[in-house]
Amino acid sequence: MAKCPSSPSIISGQDDPEFITHAKANPGKVDFASAGIGKRVPYGRRAFKAIAGVNLVHVPYRGLAPALTDLLGAQVQVIFSTMPPAIEYVRAGRLRALAVTSATRSEALPDLPTIADFLPGYEASLMTGLGAPRNTRTEIVERLNKEIKAALADPGMKVRLATSATCQCR
């Protein structure tokens, strides 16, 4: 019925803009936090480690809140986080956003590069979709599709979704 094609994660750290160089120079000594084992962004982390050729130590937490707390307290050096939990810390200057994982820049943080800007071929985005029961009448599906597409085309809605939900629509 409708889909939201790009939901980037954000890579944030305390203050090292040359993160990949630092991580390569310190294999197995750079900790990265996650929301836990089996959460939504492990593919992106694994792909980043492989493409960048870095050996990062995974520190799983029980959710993003404690992971971000430890990042802010310098207990870990970096996090791969969905955009909404991290963006206010980035805007307030408490975290340094290093890049987004999507193929295109985020409308919420347009000056932030993509990982592909310095690691060609990298992309890790989450897909969000909306469906209806199999026997939903065609005219209802078409109307929902039309209304959802109209909402997702609204620039204000795009920014709102990028900063306060799990979806960044394009």
C-alpha cells in the first residue's frame, strides 16, 4: 500500500572526526554501543566494520537509552543509533554526528555526510511499510495509498518523521 524507503541510522561519537583512522590504528580498542543483540541495525554495523576494515568491540545494551547515556559519559566511543534518539544530543552539541548510514543525506541533518561519501558502496537503511488485510477493497487501498503518498510528500512531514519517528521518507 505504501512504503517509507529510507530510515538511516546515525553514527555518533564524542569527538574524533577521523574515526576510521583512529579505529584502524587501535584495533580491538574502540568500543561501540548498540541497543542490544538482535536489534534493527546490526547489518549496518557489520557492513561498516567489513568495508572500513576496522575491528570494533561490540558493547550491547538493553536499549538505546542506556547506550546513549554511556556514550555521553565517554564509557564507549561510538554508537550506531536510529536518528530520533540521538538527534537532539547532536543538535545540542553533546554528541558529534559522524555520518548517516543511508545512501542520501538526511533532511533533518543536511550537512551530515553519508558513510558512502568516504566508504563508497556502503548503505544501510531500514524499510518501513504499511499494509492492509488481503481482502481489503481496491478502492480503500487506492485511497489510503493516495493519502499516504500525499502526506509523505509534505516537506514538514518528512522532517517530522526523520526526527521524531523511525522513518525518514523520500
